[in-house]
Amino acid sequence: MFAPSSLARLSRRSVATFKAKLQSARRWESTAGTEAPPAGGHSPSIATSSFLRQTRDNSLRTPDIRWADEDHAGPPSNALAGRETRKMNLYQAVRDAMSIALTKDDSAVVFGEDVAFGGVFRCTMGLAEEFGRERVFNTPLTEQGIAGFGIGIASMGQTAIAEIQFADYIYPAFDQLVNEAAKFNFRSGGNFDVGGLTIRCPSMSVGHGALYHSQSPEGFFMGAAGLKASLVAHFDVPPHTLTPTQIVIPRSPIQAKGLLLSAIRDPNPVIFMEPKILYRSSVEQVPIDDYEIPLGRAETLIHGSDLTVLTWGTPVYSCETAIHMLANPPETIARHVPEPFRKAKIELIDLRTILPWDVETVTESVKRTGRLVIVHEASKTGGVGSEIAAELQKRCFLKLDAPVKRVTGWDTPVGMSYEKFYIPDSVRILDAMVETLSY
Amino acid sequence: MFRSALLRSQIHRQSRNYVRATSQVAAEPYGHLPTSQSPITPKMNFINSVTPDGTQIPTYRVLDGVGELLDGAELPEIDEAFARRIYENMMQIPVIDNLLNNVQRQGKISFYMTAHGEEATVIGSAAALADNDEILGQYREMGALLWRGYGLDDVMAQCFGNAEDASTKGKQMPVHFNSKEHHFHAISSPLATQIPQAAGVGFAIKRDPARRGKNCAAVYFGEGAASEGDFHAGMLLASTIPSPTLFIARNNGFAISTPSTEQYHGDGIAARGPGYGMDTLRVDGNDVLAVLSGVREARRRCVEQGRGVLVEAMTYRYVPQLPQLPNIHPPSISTFSLLTPTSTSSVGHHSTSDDSFAYRPRQEVEDRKRIDNPIARFRKFLEARKWWDDKEEDELKDRLKGEVMRAFKRHETMQRHEVREMFEGVYRGEEPWNIREQREELKALLQKYGKDWEPWRSELKKHKGEGKELMQ
């Protein structure tokens, strides 16, 4: 860790001084980013990500996890004995969260287009059979209607869990969400609220969804004070990178379940965006009990001291790959990665909640590393990265060693044949890290 | 005091007028509401499109299930050549659908939507329109484009998104066609957005002296899309402004998995037309002559009145088509012909991402296919008039399969547009700095990594010029 910011700022932008800086830096324990890759190179993909929790013990020790099934009258317990986990992918974890909400909260209903037969992404599979069509039901095709209907239910103190079939189709509901849900509490002097409303929607790209099945619209909601917006990512800190205070580890479909239960029970309306490519590809051992992971809190997945990478959703995995590539660049592109940078300690943060975002964690990190790369799939202009970059440059101005860099989708719609060049893939993130480190 | 006396006398005067007006109509002994023709009645009469005895808006049909004229039905004006053209166009759709559906299952294209079971609705309505009426489709109306002469090469180029795809330049998903030449506006995945736009298109036609009274806007949508706010906005606008807009609802009974019984409680989409003051007709969408005749008359009224008209075509989505769910590996079908319908490809699933047998019984689908096949019904009509026979049927099938297969082969391996195309068309006219700079950014990245980074190197090979236009 670079302690004094002035020292960090003094270091000039040359490779030579960067080397010196690295030597002077107190190292964190070895990170995933510097782990030796298997022979022949190693690019983690979602399936092989070291951050997915594959054992019961690992799963039960997910950071920030808060068991919601304990008797609050009794003494707080950290005992994990008797808790079980089950292998789930992301859509199964989302389903599990809704099943718990429906079981424990008689007022809860789940609705949206095609949800009764399980939803196009299978997130509501079997819920209608289990809880009855009165509580889990299809709606006609009307997103503005779904949002408004959910607001009405929530305004009566009940719990509405609504699905918009694709985030790309949330715009007809924009008025209801931005003008109504977000302002409900404020405009009624706190007499009416819609805290019971949660809107779920699959978001982000899959590689062939083109204009209308690839969007990441979180930025549009960022100015809607009163709403909370959460994106589920699926990562985790490998045990050996933990700080001493974080005793155990955890996370992924795990994140989905815990964050969704928090969202459902949060006293504010929440938009919950689920990166759809992860529905099947991310698999973890997920605790079967009721638990929450708090909103508004980022999670540091890899600790480092030289550069902070901030992201959320699917790109978390591209960032993991890029961090591996920085330490162990594939032969073909090794010449673009100067030797000294390969030892750089990269910090990776999953923002998890977009609004309100965890400014403290990110500021603390960037003050320490002096460098920030923000990665998101949405377009650059007006994207969430713009807001974060502006805030961070204010808070960390004297500690920054390089301009805040954004790796994002281009300012174009998502053209289908060109998606591989649109999505911020690992080589773009790698290049941004090298550029930022060498500034 | 003075004011209220004045008011009283005004009311008195007005009510005398009403009394005088109603005295001419004995059936309305209590007169009318002021400013409307609504008669006053002492009885509470609730009205509803859902009636106590279950009667519904009738469905207009011309041909019965075996292709014979219904008693009392009038045959629309149709000669042999036109009838054969309709039939051939209807026959072409499933040939293309079977191929592209199978090709999608092989992972060669990302997505496809068939029109199985809706051939009569799409072709019958297209045949009833003038070829330069503006069409705003939802996504299942490829047949209307083909009717107007859009070629198989154009279809394949768009679905493969290759360098010959002039309609979307590889930017949109398959079946998102457009063609200015054929007056066919661009398909957009969000549902129902085209409906209020169609009211605007109709209005613009009315403002254009060259097209006023000659053309209309024809907008297609499913019964599911009719639940969107945009449907109601479009109907209201075309009726109120007014604008010559022909609303063609394809009621195939399902919106993806959701049956129409969960889509609306009222009497279908047709029941909504009168609410907006529109002439409305429900037709048997599996009877191509009823569709032809019904849409012709609807179009005549639409153009003449300059106001919206609604046609609801009752059909059945025989098989499936949403984007393919991620990470679902398509089953291998290399062992049988691409042109053969698969067990799941001859009734309409919503899309290739959908298996409708998860939410409706296979038997129901099979029954509908057997007894209510729009193509078979029209064929019987043609045969009865000696306009068609088995030999011609076989020849047509062979010809269509050959043409479709040839177009497919030609386009299957063709390269895509140049990579730089991805930045084109965001804006017309002067390009803003952000787009320009971002293209430069990608250019620098490709120059640096394009040859060395395997995922990009292999991807670049799929594009015309292999990225050289950016890398040099």
C-alpha cells in the first residue's frame, strides 16, 4: 500500500520510477492476478473463475452475508453448523430468493410477462405451481402497466416482485419508475411509499442480442433519486487475498440470492438487473437458508495497491481475465505488456449497487492506488462511469497518478455483427490498465 | 342571484331544445345528454363486450375447411393468375421458415421467427394492399415483403447479417427487415412501438397531395402487442386526428407462452375498435380469401375516410420464435435435411428460443394443423377450380426448395460488412467528436492487437476487408 499520497504523486510516469514505486510498496498477499497460470497460459472464463464458491464451507463464509432466519431476540450467532448449500446457477438462485420471499411474506406476489410458465430465462420456474396462480401470474404485455401495477400493490403495503422481460424493454415503464416510484415517498411527505416494489430485469449482452437484447440501462436510472439500482455480479475474493479482518470468503449466484432478498425487503423501490449471460454460466454452492447481502456496498474481489479496476455485472469476469493477462500475458501479445507492469498489484472492485453507490470503498481504494479504470458495457457518454469518474477526481484529485480511464461500450447502439468489438473485452481492459499504469 | 337566474334560464332554453330534438325520435322519450347523442334512460344498462350469453363479435369467413364457398359468402374478385400467385407466396414461407429455423438450431444464425400457421393472414393482407402502402410490421411479416418482390437473396443476407445485407447492414437480429423500395419500415424488437408511428405515417400520407386518398399505412401486430400502451395510443391517434391507418391484428392465440385468455378478458382485439370509433372487422385468419376480401374493404374505408380501421385476423401460431437463450447448445441436426420440418418446427413456437410444448398440449397443436391449415384450405379451393393440381404442387415444392437452398448456400459463408460499419449511421450528417474519437480508439486497438489477439483475429476474418480499413 502506498501510504502517503504525496509520495505516490511524486513518482513520475516512467517505467523506471514505477519499478521503484513497486519496490517501495508494501505488498498485499499474493493475489489471484499474480497466480501462476497453468502451462500454456490461463484465461479464466466464467466457468473456471476462481471467484465462484464451489464448496459449502466457502459458500457459507461469503463476505457481508447476513442470515435472515435468526431469532433476533437471541444472541447473534456466527455458527454455520447445520446450514446447507446447494449447487445452483444464477437463475436458480434468483428463483430460490423469490421462493423464500413468497414463503415468508404472505403479501408477496411475483408477476410479469410469461412468468407463470417459468419465464423466458426460467427464473420463476415452478413458482406458480408451488404458490398458486394468484400469487405468481402472467401479466398482459405492458411494461408501463407492470410497473404501475407494482407501484399500486406496494403503495398498499404489500410486496410486489415484478419482472420486465428484458432490460431493453424497461423504457415504457420509465415514467412509472422515475416519476412515480422514485418520488412516491418524497411527494407524499412520507405518508405513502412503495418500498415493497422490486423490478427485476435481465440485462447486458450475450454476444448476439443486437440492439434490443443487449442493453445495460442502469445509467438512465442513476439520476432518479429515490430508486435503488443493483446489478448482480458473481465474484469473490479468494481466501488467500483476504485481509485479516475478513475471516472467511464467499459469493455469486450467492450474490444474486442475497442481494435480491435485500432488494425485496429494502424500504425503497429497487431495480434489480440480472446479467443474463450469467444465468446458466455462473454456478456456485448457494446457502439454502434465508440470507441477505446488503445493498449499497461494493465488494473488493482482489486486493491490490497499484491500480483499481471498478466494474459490475458480466465484465467482472473480463476484468478477472485481464488481470491474469497482465501478470502472465499470452505470448502473442506479451510485447504490449512491459515487464514491470506484470508485477503490478491490481485491485478489483465489484460495485454491486449502482444507486446509491459505495463511494467510500471506491474512494478509499483509489486514494491508495492512485489509478482507476472503470469498466462497463453501457455506452461511455452519460454512462455510470462518467458520474463515478467525476466524483472520484474530486475526492482523490491529489492522489491520482493518472486520469480516470473508462472502458465501455461505444456510443452506438449494439450492432449485432460487431458485438465482439463493441463489448469491453479483456484485451481492451488489459490495454487500459497498461496505459493507466504507464501514464 | 342574478347569475343563477341566468344560468337557470339557459338550462331551460337548452332543455327545450333537447325535448324538441327527441320528440322526433319516439324511442328516446327522455331526450339526449347535452352535447351528445346519448339518450337519457331511467334503466341502468351496463354494457360489455363480454356478454351474459357468451355471444361474441362474429368472424368473417369465405372458405370452409375443405376450400368450398360458405353459403352466402361472396367470392372476392380474384382470377387464376392472382390466386396462384397468392398460393405460391403462401407456400414459400414455410420452405424458408423450415430452412432458417434449422439453420438457427445449428447455430449459424442467432435467431429466427417462423410464421407457421399465419401464411394466410400475412399473404392475404399483403395481397389486399397497394404495393406502395406503407407497411409497419411487428416481426412475423416477412411474407408481405416477399409478396412485394423482396428477394430471397435479401432475406438470406439480412438473416446472416452479411456484406450484402443492405437493409440493416448486419446491425439487427435476423428477420428485422426493412426496405424503402418496398415501403416496408424497419422492424424493431420492442413490441408495439410501430403502432403509434403508423398513425403518424398515415397522417403524413394524408398531408402528401400525391398520396392523399390513394394510400394508407398498414400496421401489423400480435394480440400480445395490443396490450402495450402504444397500441392504445396509436388507435386513439389514428381515430382522433384522424389518419388513414389500417390496423391488422394477428391474433394467433399466444404471446410467447401467454395464452390470449391471460392477455385480455374482453372480446379479443376487435372489441376495442368501436371504443375508438373505428370500423372494425374480425376475419378468419386461416382463410386467405376472407383475409383478402376483409382487408380490401377495410383498406377502402381507411383510405376513403382517412381514418383508422381495425381488422383482427384469428389464426393459430402453429410453431415457435426471442433471442436464443445464452449457452444453450443447439442440437445437432446434420443427419437430416435442412429443409425438413423438425418436430418442433412446423407449428409456430414463438421463436427459436421457445419450446411452446412446455405451455400447450402437443395434441392441440396437431389438431389445429390438421383441420385448420390455411395452405391446405386454399389449395382445395384452387383444385376445385382446376387452377392447381398435384403435378404443379410437386413442381412448386421442388422449385421453391431449390431457390431457397441456392440462396442459402450463397449467403451462408459470405463475409460480413466491414468492421468500421459499426460506427456508421448513429448520426446522419456531420459526425460528432465522440463517435469519431471512439472509432479512432478502436482503430488503435485493432492495429495493436488485431493480428495477435486470437479472439479478435478470428472475428476479423468474418468481416469484409478483415478490419484492414481500420488497421492500416
